Amino acid sequence: MPEILVYAEVQKGEIKKGAFEITSKAKALGGQVSACIIGKDVEGLAGELGKYGADKIYVVDGPEFENYLTEPYVQALAHVAGLVNPSIIFISASAQGKDLTPALAARLKVGSISDCVDLSMEGDKVIAKRPMFAGKAYATVEALGNPQVLSIRPNSFGVEEIAGAGDVEKVDVSLDTSKIKAVVKSVEVTESEEPDQTEAEIIVAGGRGMDNGENFKLLEELAHAFGPTATVGASRAAVDAGWIEHGYQIGQTGKTVSPNLYIAAGISGAIQHLAGMNTSKVIVAINKDPEAPIFSKADYGVVGDLFEIIPKLTEEIKKIKGQ
Amino acid sequence: MNSVVCVKQVPDTETLIKLNADGTGIETAGIKWIMNPFDEYAVEEAVRQKEKSGGAVTLVCLGPDQALDAIRSGLAMGADTAVHINDAEFAAKADPYATAVALAAAIKDLEYDAIFCGKQAVDDDAGQVASILGELLDLPVITIVIKFELSDDGKTAIVTREIEGGHAVIEVPLPAIFTAQKGLNEPRYASLPQIMKAKKKPVTVKTVADLGVSAEPMTVIKGMELPPERQAGKMIEGADAAAKAAALAKALHEEAEVI
Ligand SMILES: Cc1cc2nc3c(=O)[nH]c(=O)nc-3n(C[C@H](O)[C@H](O)[C@H](O)COP(=O)(O)OP(=O)(O)OC[C@H]3O[C@@H](n4cnc5c(N)ncnc54)[C@H](O)[C@@H]3O)c2cc1C
Ligand SMILES: Nc1ncnc2c1ncn2[C@@H]1O[C@H](COP(=O)(O)O)[C@@H](O)[C@H]1O
């Protein structure tokens, strides 16, 4: 039975959904599952991981972990890895996870695999499938070292309630402060309730056809009608025009997403945009040009003026949702 | 401030990816190669810092003969010199770990206050090399940087990095490693005279053996596949926008069952 260590990220006082996804996946792969949470005042959250398959939960709790910084988090997680001696480590490929994973692997003197979307076991080794070229191809990859360290793309696996023993243990980590050179001066996080694009189940994206930044309100209203798992996205043309922040950009040089529903409004469907969203389960294209390439990838196409269609669609969704 | 910038040559983002005959990699014939887009931000930032406070910019690139084009593009943007680790065999099977070992060996003999990398290479999409480099060179690494400022005494960098839903400002003593995200700056287009001048700038060529290191990859690609081609689906018809919107909402609710 492989010994799997899962890093469970805490954000805004809650364990992130991605952490539950990888915990339940670890359990489903037949592992003995340990989880680790790191932060300030996070001890009370730990028990929840037991519901999703964690047999043991290690808690590293202290003021020095209030804000994420690579080095102290690497030290803490490497310390827990030393206690658990796992053969596999899973980290959700969130913004934080993408920073932490290669640094942890390097500290443990092994390689790591980024942004895995599928996993299987071959004996005691985990084999991963991951996109390359922003999803234009998929590679089957094996990490040769021990432990195998993998970051897992959010939304790749469902959250399953499979109880583990759920024993919580607090761990004291004495940090080697001589290695902690960087200092977090300030952190600014918007209080928006919207999920990150990479974790949203529904994305309503706008492109050059939106004409200006103000009009993105139409997309926000539609996203709100869909509910709290929906958010807004954008093409690079819209970002470069300054209509919306770069964090919203979907595509090869933006975010790669695979929500249940992706609505592309006023987006032509350039190859770099498609690369970032073509694994979405259902794609809807709304475009006034019937020849727009996006239609050849869309499950549902609507030819028409987005400024007429989006507000009507928002009304219809509200009706369905009983709002 | 002296900077080192790691630049990788990658297929143009327009490229339609096809697999090679045995399905272990991509078909490279006919591909147009470019400097990794995120490395352009890295080069631009290093050149801007040089223009502000002096110093020199050295590019380091691991790649075969043709990677010289990416190096020349960076020199045309204003970098001064380059080290080309020209080792086709090593580069072909290098994973991020092996790449970082080679880059670290080339970098350790250079003078630098900052090392800039791209946020990720848009071919392997790993986002790992800079972090491994940090471990090998024992330097702090700040990833996903969208703003870079040097302190007045030139000893510290104050950078803004993207985090989920916002930004964090980090202060770090130099030397340190930074990965460039879109938004850090607007990379310049090299002028013709700069392109001509770049052809005369010195490029030191080395093999991995010259650098005195060896590294076996820590990850192996066992196979590659292309995602299933998406098919055009249904066109939603309707007399007007209201009818189309209603038909779409119904299809999403009852047929696709995504709402
Ligand atoms: C190195 C590199 C990296 C890149 N990375 C990315 C990336 O990550 N993401 C990305 O998106 N792009 C990326 N691009 C850019 C990409 O090539 C395209 O330029 C971009 O995606 C086009 O955006 P768009 O579809 O919004 O604009 P356009 O191609 O201009 O399309 C606008 C569409 O809106 C439609 N339209 C206009 N008005 C209306 C209306 N009222 N109602 C309905 N439809 C309307 C038009 O018919 C048209 O199809 C990259 C390019 C390069 C070179
Ligand atoms: N072969 C290479 N030569 C030079 N720099 C590289 C190479 N591979 C990766 N890098 C650097 O590391 C960054 C991240 O690459 P990766 O970890 O492969 O996504 C790139 O943007 C480059 O700055």
C-alpha cells in the first residue's frame, strides 16, 4: 500500500476544495493517506480532512506561517515528509501549489510532475497524465525518484466522502531562519467571492467583441446568475486592451481551465485561446460572425450580437435558478 | 545590477502540435521556433534594470544549434553576452531537473545580482526550472513577478507577485531568482540596427561535459497523445435574441445538464 502525503492548502480560513479532491483521490488509489496543513490558527480545520480519506493529519501552526512564503513552507512540509516517509506526495496545482511543488521536490532531491490531470498506479508507482503545449498534447509521465512529487490540477477529480481514521497531530517545526531571506511586506487579496478561474465550474469569458471594460459587467451578471461556482474570464485581446486584469486571461499565456461550462462571448477562437479551454466539458460560443473558428469547437453555437443575447440569457438562467 | 536571464527556445504558440512516429514526442519538422514568450518579459526586465542602474545582462540557454536564434533575439533586445549550452542530445531528454543542473553549472561562473527566468516554458509548461535552480545555487526564488524594483543601494529587490485573488509584495536581498509573468513589462521590438549589432555580440558555446556536470532526468515521458478533436456541435436557432437565449438556456439545463 503506497504511503501518500497530501498537502492541504488553507485559504481565507478554509481548506481549499482542491485539497479535498487530492485527499479523496489518494484514498481511492489505495493509499495510506496522511495530510499536512500549514498556517496560522489552522488547527481547528484539520479534522475535516478525515472525512475525505485522511488517516492522519499533521498540523503545522504558528504565526510564522501566516502568509505564504516558499522557504518556510518548504521547510515545514519537508519536515512532515521526514516524519511520514511517503512514497508519493500530492499538492494541488493552485497558484501556491505551483510555487511550492518544485521547490519541495528540489529540497527532497527528487523531480516533480506539474499540473497532472489523471493518475493511475502501476505497482507502487503513480503514473500521471499531464497537458503540455497548454493542452495541445498530453504526456504520460513517471517521476523516478522517491518520493514521487506531483501537483494536481484543481477540478481533475471529484471530492468523495470516504472516511479515513482522521487522527490529528500537531507538529513543531523549528525553522532554519538563516535560509529565509525573503520577507512578505504586504498581501492584498480582493474580497470577491468568485472562485479562481482554474477552480470555477462555470466560466463566462469575453473577448474583443466586448468593446470596452464597462461591458464586462454583463458577463459578471450572467456569472452571478449561475451562482457562486461561476466566474468571468477573458481573451488576451480583452486583457491587452486594458478592459480587464491579466489574471482573467484564458489561454496559452494565461490560465488553462477545464470547467463544466465555458461560454465564449465575442471571442474568435485563436489557437492560443483554444489551447487554454478546449478541455472544458461543454463549450458555448456566442459570436456575430458565423465563420468564427470558435464555432468548430463549440458544443452549442449562437450566431448573434452578444449585447442582445447575454442579457436575455441572464434572465433565462435566473428563471431556471428560480431567482 | 548584473543579471543572468535563462531563455529557452520553444515552438511558436501558433503551432499545431503533431506527434512523432513512435508517439514519444512531437513532430518537430516544419515548426517555427521562438523565444519562450515569458522569457521575453525576463529579458526585458533585465535590460531595463541595466538601462536604469548599469551592469550587464548575460543570457544562458540550453538547446541545440537552432536555439542560437532565440539567443540572438535576446541580444537584439539589449542583452550583452550569452552562454549557449549547445548539447542537442542532453537537451532532447532533459527534464526540468537536468536542465537546471546544466544552467546552474553555467551560471555559477557568471557575475550576477539577479537571475530572471520565465514563469514557465510554453512547451513543457512545467514551471519548475527556476525553483530547482534556486535549490542548486542556494538562492531565494520569487515566482510570478509582475513588478520589480531595486532598492536605492541596489542590494535588495522589492517585487510584487501574483497570488490567488490578489498580490503580495516581497522584499528579498540580492542575489535572488525571479520568474517573469505577463504584466511585468512590455517587451520591446528590436530595431534592425539592434538586430545587426546582436550578430556581433559574444556567445560562448559549451557542452554539458565542458561544464563538468552530468545529470540524468528525474522524470520520464512514457508516451504522448493528442486530445480528442472537438467536433462542432449544435447551432442554436431562434427568431430573435430572446428566442435564442431561451433555447440555449433550455439546452444547457435539460440536454447538457450543466445547470
Ligand atoms: C505568444 C502569444 C500568446 C498568446 N496567448 C494568448 C492567450 O493566452 N489567450 C488568448 O486569448 N489569446 C492569446 N494570444 C492572442 C491570440 O492569438 C488572439 O489574438 C486573441 O485570442 C484574440 O482575441 P479575441 O478572440 O477576443 O479577438 P478577435 O480575434 O478580434 O475576435 C473578436 C471576435 O468577437 C466577435 N464580435 C465582435 N463584436 C461582437 C458582438 N457584438 N457580438 C458577438 N460577437 C462579436 C467577432 O466576430 C470576432 O470573432 C496569444 C498570441 C501570441 C502571439
Ligand atoms: N533549456 C533551457 N534553457 C534556458 N532556460 C530554460 C530552459 N528551460 C527552461 N528554462 C528557463 O526556465 C523557465 C521555466 O521553464 P520550465 O520550468 O521548463 O517551465 C523558462 O521560462 C526559462 O527561463
